[in-house]
Amino acid sequence: MGDLGELHEFCWMDLKTHDIPGAAAFFSAVLDWQFAVDENDWRRAIKITVDGCPIGTVSDLADPIYPPGTAAHLAYYIRVDDVDHRVELATANGAQLVLAPFDAGDQGRMATLIDPDGAVFSLWQANRFSGWRIPPQTAYAPQRMVLAGARHRRAEDFYRQVLGTGFARSDYRTATESADSTARWELAVAAKDLRMVAARVRDHGRGAFAWSEHAGRPCLHLESPQGLTLWILSLDPPVGF
């Protein structure tokens, strides 16, 4: 129990950028992610897969639905049983409502909020689509979520009040950027060879990485040329921060 994609865990991501070709080139070269139009989707959405497993979608920030100047970011979804009820709990516990609950076609129902420390998240009530279904030990696939911020205890309490339980696949880590104290969710994927990932970033010529550690073992904090950030953990064993 408690795998990503299950109820009350993170279940999906949407990569939002002004430079889709650039983002696709970087993550394909560094993490073996594949970007392709889903021919079975009437919207012809761009889907991200790794080793044949769908892990996300791509959104173009040039679309008029996004306010001008919206920065590139990765949006993450938490699977819940009842979006409307969980939104009520979230706002009662200090969250700001960004997008009120609405039906996303026949796929599910969603809402977007900002938690009390500034981290953006979306809630997803599945209908036809429930999100991540990834075999264990899949390289470069979502393994955990990390909340980078300063108020870990308050964050844990907030999400427990909203979901009625704690996350099994999420960790809390002090943010590294001293100039910005706003909390944010970041994805952690796993790789068999961290040095190879670092070499791929250098070979690509754009993007950046920094060595860090978790559980006494090295890990990488990765940043794409568009400013998208995530963590790279050692695949064996995929443990939390």
C-alpha cells in the first residue's frame, strides 16, 4: 500500500513550459523520457512515457488560458476520493483555492490550490483515469515526492488534515534557495547510475545539477534549461529522504 498513484498519494504530473521542444530534448537525453502526441486522445495531447509507462502530460504556456508571464513548472496531482470535500477541508485549513472543482471530461474531477506555505498542488478524483501505474524499480520513473520548504511539521499537519492520512511516498526537505522561502513540491525519480545522469547533463550542454545526499547516500538535484527541478535517487534501494 502507499504506492504513487494510489488513493491519497500523488498520481500524475503536467509539465508546463513555453519551450516544449527544448524540454523534450533535455529530459529525453538525460532521463530517457519519451514525448509524443497521443493519437488516441481527441485533444492530441503530448504524453510523457518512460519504459512504456505514461507518467505525465505537457502543456504549452503560450495557451491563452495561462496568465502572461507564467513561469515553467511541473504541476502535480494528488488522488482523492471526493474533490469537493477535500477542497473544503483544504481551504478550512488555510489553503488558497486557485481553480474550483470542475469535471475534466469523463476522465475525472479536479481542483488546484496553494497550501499555507505556498506550494501549489492539484486534487484529482478519478473516473476513467486514475494516474500512475508504474512497475517497481522502473528507472527514471516517479518514485517519491519531495516538499521543499522550511515548515515541515506544519506541512505534514496540513496534508494530514486534508487527506485524513499521511503520505507514504512523500518526504520533507529544507529548501536550498535562500532567496525564496516559498515551498514547492518536487518529483523524485530513480536511476541506476547517478554519475551517468550527471554526464548526460554535461553532454547536453544545458541544464544543471548539484550533488546532495539522502539516507547517507548521494543523490542529484536536477534543473532543466527551463528551470524545472526534480531529484534523482539511487534505484537500489529507493528509500526516502
